[in-house]
Amino acid sequence: MTVSGPYLMDADVFIQAKNRHYAFSICPGFWDSLIGHHETQDVFSIDPIKQELLRGDKEEDLVKWVKKKVPKGFFLTTQEKAVIEHYRSIMLWVQRSVQFSDAAKAKFATEADGWLAAYAKAHGYVVVTGEQYRPEARSRVPLPNVCKQFNVDCCEVFRMLSNLQVQFEWKR
């Protein structure tokens, strides 16, 4: 399945990458590729995601990367009329849904996921997340479920990397 960007990355993609397969010490090429593909207007995130990432320990690699390496313009502003209107629609749908628990709705309201889906909807971006579509979910509002409801393309990081033809080379 080819889901062409531009891509809008969820916080969990950054966090899982630094904790697992793409740790800064193991695969700096992953992080370089994000910046490189941002420069070609293919990879972005949004300001609420930046805020989430910066809540980490200031000595952590991911926080340092966001502060020192990420170019201005990587984290797009959500404070636009079209984005806010889509965000309102998304929040209304979540709050009116009988599927999700009240705790799931309350948690969703405090996270950036609604903003990601709203920005992607307003601007035609593809959301990149580590979450899976779960039609039976009750205790959490999965981002892919929101994306599906609002006709927003969504994929996981490996699909994005494949579509962008990212390759990591081994050096001796």
C-alpha cells in the first residue's frame, strides 16, 4: 500500500524510535533522514507534539534533538482556522461516541492526537503513528480510528520510510 505524503508524525513514533530500533547511538541515519525529508517538504509534525516531546528529561537524546537539530518549521502550528474547525469536529465526534469510555474521552481531550488528525485533514497530510486501528476499542481512542472516521490517511513508520525510499548504510 502506497500512502504518499507529506507525512505528519505522532509523538509515539519519535519515542518508540529512540527507545527501540532507531536509538540515536544505533541509527543516527533515521534522525538525519527525518530532517532531510523535512527539507524536501515530506516530513513534519505539529506544535502540540513538540510540547509533548519537550516534557522529557532535558538530558535525554530526543529532547536535545528537538531543541538543537530540528529545523524551524518542522513543527507546524495548529492555530489556523481550518485546523481548529476540524479539531472541533473531531472532539465532538469523540465526545458523542457511545463506544469510548468517559476516561478514554477525557484522556483523548488532553493529548495531541486530535490536533494531528485535524491538521492532516485540513492540509491533506498522512498521519504516521505507532498505534493500530482497533474498531473494538473502548478504553482508548486510537488515532487510526479517528483518522478512518474523518477520511485521513494513516500509516506506520516503516511504511513511511519505505515510501520515502529511506536507506540506512553501514559504515566501517
